Amino acid sequence: MRAENQVVPFRITTKDQKRLFAWLVAPLGVYAKNSDAFIREITGTDIEDSVAWSSLRNDGEARLVIYFHGNSATLAQERRTIEYRSFSAGASESMYVLAFDYRGFGLSEGEPSESGLLDDAEAVVDWALNVSRIPPERIVLLGHSLGTAVVSGVAHRYATTLGIEFAGLILCAAFTNAGNAFSSYSIGGVIPVLAPVKLFPAFQAWFARRMVDTWHSDNRLATLARTCSRFKLVLVHAQSDSTMPWHETEALFQSTLRAAKDTSPGNDSDGDGDLKDIEVVDLGEAGRQEIWRSNSCSISKTIAKHGVTRPGPPQPNLNPHPPNIMPAIAAHLQARFLEDSGSGGVSGTAIALIIFLGILPVIVLFWAVCFLFWAYPNDRNWCCMRRKRRPEPESFLTQTPMPAPPLNEKDMTLPQRPSSVQFRIESGSSNTGRLQKHQRQGSWENRQARASMQSFGSGNGGMVQEPKPFV
């Protein structure tokens, strides 16, 4: 069954006249009770004339979740539409969802920056408070990834400037600040591109001072924990998160908890000035939960062992526009990131140092591993090209030696005699006996040396000449 007009698209104008694209999602329980009115509604009706907005404003028990999405895509991303339905699953008759796109995302105008996104969040919250007239006690701010920094910033702005405190903050996959998030980033959760930068704390601090958008969620949440009379924070992260490491949420939990413990002793329920211990809940295979409570403050952290990357069955893409109008914030901040350091950006020297200290060592390490485990065993050089070997000259040392001569003199392989000597031997000359006597006087070592010389001469000559035995 198709729930027609359950989602009402509309526009919210910021104080700098940027028009943001937003959705108001009615809960299924309200839609089921008023299905005829929803179906009869003309698509494109003004938000203040819609059934969803009227039911939200007139219901004194209605709750509103303002959703701040992450760095990629838009409010119509497939998994986000599934999340909108899951938010109202526990209270299907009273839980409404307000989602919007930051400036530069989807159909919203402008280009994103930290101050710009905080202005967008302020405009959306102001619409919920003043146009829809939902009190802050019934509004929950929920952020994911980049949205956690926006939630921390807008909650800090309302608390410090207007004294407005919301029912609660829910931060999924949060990070302490942009500098730590940038240095902790890894490709696929395997290759930490900028991990070597952490080896140089001075350079890391110098680089952080030159970032345009810092997103100091840790400082903002600590201020809220110290100053708010009613502060409820829920942190959720997964150990399998390959984009943002879960220890960022752990660090955020510890810094906020320390700030809450620095407040007055009146936060303790028994009034003795001692804060309650942290309650630990073992969720088994689901993970672990830690909760700290006082009279008016609650800080909880849930670390799941596994996150859900694609919940539920595939859903149709509700975004009618191609992906090329869904820029990530990094692409829009590239020009600001490359500004001169004197104007608050990052200089070219900093970019070069980041590449040298971060990316280059990773490339060298990968190259060395490839050489040791693949190139070298396969007879390849540092460029992974097969080595060219020069042909080795033939050497007499590699020739197959002649078999060892026997002790019998008739089988000795001695150099051939000159023709004159052979003639005298065959003709029975008087020198025959003297020649034979001279031959017998040679030692065994001399005979072996003469045999080796014959073998050497035969090998270098290219052919073996069979010697004639003495007669």
C-alpha cells in the first residue's frame, strides 16, 4: 500500500535568504487514522495547509525528531528513508520526523561551511519552535556523522544565547573535532592515510589551527554539560565503522562526562556531593552500554559490535534528481581549504607537509611490501619489471671433465707424439728403448697433469681427438 502524502516537501528560508529543501514525515499511526484526508490532499499543498502539519501542531503529545544527515547524499537517500520510518516505530501515533538538506546538498541553495550549516540548523529549529509551535521539551535533535557536529553546534548556540534546552541529543558515529576526524580517517578502515601525522603532535596542532571549519563538538558538549539545567545525551557507535573509528565516540563520552562531574554537587540525588557510578549494561553480542545519571543530567554511550550498512530490503530511490547535484561538503570546502593561511585557510606548505608525512609513507610502505613478497621472489626489480640478465661466457671450468685415467700405461691418454717419434718407434730404431724408458720414469702426478692438459686442449679446440696409445 502506498502512503500518499505521508511525506510533505516544503522550503525553509534561512536568515541569509538561502532556501532549504525539507520533509515533514507523519507517523504511520496518524496516517492510518486520517488516511482519507491524506489521500484527498492535493500534492504540492502548502505545508501549513497539509494534514501532516495540522496534526503535528494540534497534538499536544506529539514529539518531533529533527534529523541531521551525514556528509554524503541527501535526505532522500535510500537508507535514510528507512531510518525515518524506524524512528516512529515505537510511538507510531506521536513521533514526527523533520529532515532537511544542508545548503549545497540536494535541492538546497548555497555552499556548505561550518557557519552556514549552523545557520541552516538554526532556521530549521526556529521553524519547529515558532511556526509549528512545538516546545523544546518535545523536540529531539538526532545527528549522524557530520550531523552530530551540527547538532552539537546548534544546541550550544540555543543554550548559550537563548537559554533553550531540548529534550535530548542523539549522536550516531560522532567525532570530537574535525582535526581528529581528519587524522583518524582510513581508506576502507584498513589504510590510515594520515596516521603518521600523529607522530608529530606539534605539526598536528599547527595544522588544526589552520583549518577553516573545526567542528569542536567536544568543547560544545562539555559546555552544555556544565551549564544546562536539563541535559540528556545519547552516543551510539559501531566497532565495525570503517569511516569514523569508534574511539572518537569514546573520547567524546569521557570529555563530556568529566565536564558533567565538574558541575555543582546539587546534581546528585542524595545531596552529599558524590556523583553516582556509571551503570554498565552488557548487551552480549550486540555490544556494551554505559550510562551515567544525575538529577537533571543523563549521558549514555552504546558501542555496538556491528553496524547496519544496508537495513531492510532494497527501496526505490525517492530522489528525482541525479547524483551530480549531491555534492559532499569536502568538495565545496576545497576552495576554502586551499586559501592562504593568513585568511584562516590552509596554506600550500601545509598541504605539502600533509602529503609528505601522511600519504607518502603509506605509498612507500606498500611499495616495499610488494617488492619483498612479490617482485623479489619473481626475479623483478624495484620497478616491478623483470630483470634482464647478460649471457655468461663459456668457461672451461664448466666443461665436463674427462674420466679418470686407469693405472695401465697402455690406456693412458697422453698427448700425441710428433710424427718423427712415431716413425722411429714403428721402424724399430735404437732409440725405442730409450724413449720407452724415459716415459716410464714419469711419476703418477706428471701423468695426471698431462691428461688434464689434453682434456683442456680438447675442450678449447671445439672437438675431442682420440689419442693413439703407445705400442
